[in-house]
Amino acid sequence: DAGITQSPRHKVTETGTPVTLRCHQTENHRYMYWYRQDPGHGLRLIHYSYGVKDTDKGEVSDGYSVSRSKTEDFLLTLESATSSQTSVYFCATHRDGLETQYFGPGTRLLVL
Amino acid sequence: GENVEQHPSTLSVQEGDSAVIKCTYSDSASNYFPWYKQELGKRPQLIIDIRSNVGEKKDQRIAVTLNKTAKHFSLHITETQPEDSAVYFCAASWGGNKLVFGAGTILRVKS
């Protein structure tokens, strides 16, 4: 499982509140990704990082921001959660020069 | 940008039969095509992948074929077993970055 953990694993929050999800990896992988998974849509890329302080937007980045101040941590923030952000969020990593992405266990987020 | 379509959305087979899942992609620059298996409540896990310089790859009961001209690739599972029941996702990317996933196929193997 490439030493990837996500926290929290489950969260219930209210509309309009800020939420931060954390992805932590112990493999020293350069690349890190945040995906969301919704029925009928597979996994969609939210943001990704190609190094400390180097991030970029993915396909569904509106309403999300990220930060990466250390190689091992990649944070996803919902500034003001909405019900449409209810989803399962997966973090993934891969090593520079190798294509295989390894996924974390996921965070199930419910926005009421 | 890249777009990946996956069919069928659900597939039921008898134990021991073969299962085939097909994906098409739109960006001819894509050169890496992984397949992930996801069991209920678990993380996606890579089961096989193929690069654009290869037409076919096998790993025991699992094989993937790639047709670059037609921009489609397929997953073949032979001698299916109940533990093959899961959701399968195809994906495409250039160099392994920024994977674009298909919508997934629910495979049910009936015993």
C-alpha cells in the first residue's frame, strides 16, 4: 500500500464549514494526487503536486485548494463545504520515473 | 484534454467464464494505460498496466490488449472466480501523471 495514510477516514460536516483532509506518505514519492470518487464518474482528479510547494489544478478543482509544505504531506482543503462535495476522497502517489500510482485508503466525507 | 469511456457499466458472468471490459481514449499522446480493481469499501489497486509500445500483456488469468490506431484497450479475465467480483477501472495518461479514469465496470461472478 506504499505507506499512504489518510485522515480523517470519515467525516460529517455542515454546509459552509471549512474542511481539511490530510494525505501522508512514507515512501518519499515526488508526485501526489487528490481524486474524488462518485457513482457513475469513476475517479476524477482534483489537484496534484509534483514537489514541495509545486501544485496544479486537475479536472474538478473548483471549491478546493491544496498545500504541500513537506514531501510526505499533501493537504486538501474545502474552504466552504457544499453538499455537492459529499464524496469519497482518495489520495495517490507515485515515484518520479515510474508510472504506477498507489492509492490511500480513502476519506468518506458527508456534507449536510 | 483526455476522455476515457468504459463499457459495459455492469457485467455478470458465470464462474469459469471469461469477462471482457473495453475502454476507448481520445488523446493520441496517452502512452500509459493501467487497470485498477476496487473491492467494496477498499482502495483501488493496480492489477495490470500496458504502455503504448506494447500490444498485449498477460499476468496469469488477466490480460490487456491495446490498439493504438483505434485508441482502445481491453481487459480480459479468463476462468473467472467469485473473488474477481469487484469494480474495475481503466485509465489513461501520458507518462503516468494525471490519470483520467473511465466510469468503472461492476463485475459480478456468479457461482
